[in-house]
Amino acid sequence: MAKQKSLIHNKRRNKIRIHHEGVHLLVLCGAAFVLLAALLLWLVGANWFSYSIIGIVAVLYAILFNFFRCPVRMFQGPTTKTVVAPADGKVVVVEEVDEREYFHDRRLMISIFMSPTNVHANWVPCEGRIVKVAHQNGNFMKAWLPKASTENERSMVVIETPHGQQVMARQIAGAMARRIVTYAEEGQDCYIDDHMGFIKLGSRVDVYLPLDAEICVKLGQRTVGDETIIAKLK
């Protein structure tokens, strides 16, 4: 009980509403939108053409704003041996695979695909200590293809839990996602509710688990980052 209270006390609660990765872009695009609207109304006048262009740009800006939203979430429930979804999206893979980059053995893999309309902040999937962080350059194939896990640009974060088990979260770029941001650093303690990183535009996050982990999600299920329990460790 004392340990659990200590973990909760030490969680870094990130209160971001709009992710800081998008603040500058949103400000610049917002200023450009206001300038465009003013020029249209001044040069063309207040007519259907001006309002149509302004409406289309407003919708595009709303989509961009939605992409960079970062809701405040706090996981409710016991965190010991719990693995939560690191991202919003849809479960596209639940299977046993050979992991050849770090573990070099058989692992259970859960893949969550993020569409452009999903929240693209990524959360730490479990509590423990970060033992490995690595970035690998690669291709930009469609994120839902099986080869994307090993051939696309990706970033790997390996967490060792207090019970000695290791869980890997792999951020994977997609056809449109051209930038992966990873905040995790080797040697630091991590907790559920911590932000692990951010992927710009649609992509996916793979989670590799021990073979004896209990899977708690199904293929096709929608996940909520930092809320949906995807597995329980033995």
C-alpha cells in the first residue's frame, strides 16, 4: 500500500489541453487564416465565394486543431502489472510474433492504429524503469501493413517493471506520419499517465508483451490512450 501511494504521489501529471508539439503551427495557421479572411472580404467582398473559401479553410483548421488536442487523463485503477493502451485508435493486430530487434524471442504483440482523427499523444503503457530507447530510420509505408513494424521509421521504448518483466512500446511512422517524437529517456522511472511521445498524422503503436500476459482487448476494438487496459502481466 505504501509503495502504491508513493507511485501515485510521484506521477508527473501533464495538464496539456493542446499538445505543445502543435502550438506554434496552430498559432501560425490561425494568423494566416485571419489574414486570408480579411483579404478576401476586402478584395472580393462579402459574398458567397468569400464565405465558401473561409468556410473550407475553417474546416481544415478545425481538423488540424483536433489533431493536436491532448485531453487530460488520469488512469483510474491499480497500476501494478497493468498495461494500458499507449494510444487512441483501433486494435489491428493481436498475435504471437518473433521480435528480432531487442528481445530476440517470441512475444505477444498488440498493435493500435491511429487514424488522422485520433488523438496522437502517446502514453507510457506500464510503470517501471526505462531500460532502452532507440530510434531507427526506415520507410514510410502504410502503417497498417505487417511490414511497417520492422521496415518503417520507428522508435522503441523498453520498460522493465518492478517485477522484472519487460514491455516494449514501438512508435511507428506511416505513409503520412513523417515525425516521431519520443520523450522517454533511458534510466528514468516511468508511470502510467506519463506522456511517452507524439506521432504526427496517422500511424500506429505496437506493444510487445511476455507470452504469459493476459490479453484484455480484441481485434477491431477501439482503445482510449491511458484508459483502456490492454493486458495484465502475470
